[in-house]
Amino acid sequence: MDQSYRRRQLLAAGATAGAVAAAGCLGTREGAVPVPTVTDDRIEDEWRLVDESSEQVFEESYGPVTVQALSRAMVYEYVSVAEVIADTFDAEGSPVLFFSTRIDLRPAIDSLPFGLGRDRVMTEVEAAAEEAFRSELENGGIENVETTDTRTIEVDTGYEATLFGFSGTYPIAGEFSFEGFTQSFDDEIEIQARVGVWHDGTDVLLAGGAYPTNPLSEPIEDAIEDAPVELGDVLDADTEEALSTDPETFEEDIDALLRSVE
């Protein structure tokens, strides 16, 4: 047998055996995936946690190593808007949402032997994260969700995140009365959303949110444009204030919260 060929066989076999052995010694977290931490104080002011879930995102083999991606996801809603939506409109969910997720890769991809499959793993994770975020938007009542752009940003911990932008619509309907005048409306609100995905050296973090591009009071204002009433006639002060919130307020909150996750 050709000696150089035999040597290559032995080297290949040795590399594979080494990878398998190393895989058995890779640092892997055990137990539940830790909750992603939102370090910006805004999360305590206007937002509340409405859902928490854990699941296996995917399981793939990369050479001799099998990688599991396990997630811990948190969903928050903007309190004043969510309460007004529930009390005032015929609508599902809320158009102002924030999500944070930790994806625990077992074994950790930075400890895979010879950098085995790292780029492939991150490609899988980003695709799964984008799809998971889309599902969360739809669970919040947002329809016609489409990806609009992709770019990179730096989060507060200094890591670079891939930021996916989305658009969608939020259907909103209802009826109001004032001194014998009754008016119904059936409209939709344009929604913008974004989600960032990054690896922090240990886990993959996913954070993002959704918000309307115009004040939520707009469908009612349009409905009463030619009516003998004003917005304050058909809505109480707290409801009018919540629905009239400048969308930039939501956008600034979501941007700060997204960057603060660790």
C-alpha cells in the first residue's frame, strides 16, 4: 500500500477520534436554560411579562458532534396599550410587544473541536430565531408579516447583532356611542418590528419588539372625522392618552430594551 496514502488514512482517523473524544469533554450546561436578562429599567416601568416558554429549537449533527439548541423565551406587553385594546376594541393580542430569548447550544459552539460547524450552527440558529419571532408576532395578533431588511448593530455588551426588520398589520375594529350617535369602524394599523440575534460567547440571544407606525387613536379619529363628536367625547382621558401615545415612544423603548439584553 502507498505509505503516504496510509499515513493520510491514519491522520484522518486520528482527527475524527480526537473530535469525538473532545466532544465528550465539551463544556455543556445542564438543567434549565437561564432566563434572558433585560437590564434596562424601562422593562419595570411600562411593560409586564405575559408569557414564558421553553422548548428545543433544533437538534443537528455536525460531523461527530450533535448540537441541541434549547430556548427560554419571555414575552412582554406595553401595559397601558394592552389594557385599552382589551377594553375598547374588537382585537386579539396587542400591537406593542417585546420579546427576549436565550438559546442555549449544547455543547457550546465556541468549544466545538476545530471550529466544527460553527458557521452552520449560527446559520441554523438565525433562521430558527427569525421564524420564532415571526410566530410571536402572529400570536400577538399581527398579520401579513414580512421581512423588510437586515443590518448589524452593536448591543450594550459590545457584541455585534444581526438585526432583522419586519412589517405587518394589526386589524382593529369597534363601535362607540355618544348622546345617541353611534359609529362603528373596521381598520388596520401598520406595524414595524425588529429582532436582533447575537452570540455572547456562551449563548445566542434574541431580542426585539413590535409597535405601530401611527397613533392607535387614528382609526377612531378617521371614523369620527365627519361626525359631530370629538375624540374626548367617545374616550375617557386614560384611554385617549394611551391610544394617542407617539409611536416614537414605543420605538425608543424597544430599541433600548433590545440592546440591553444579556
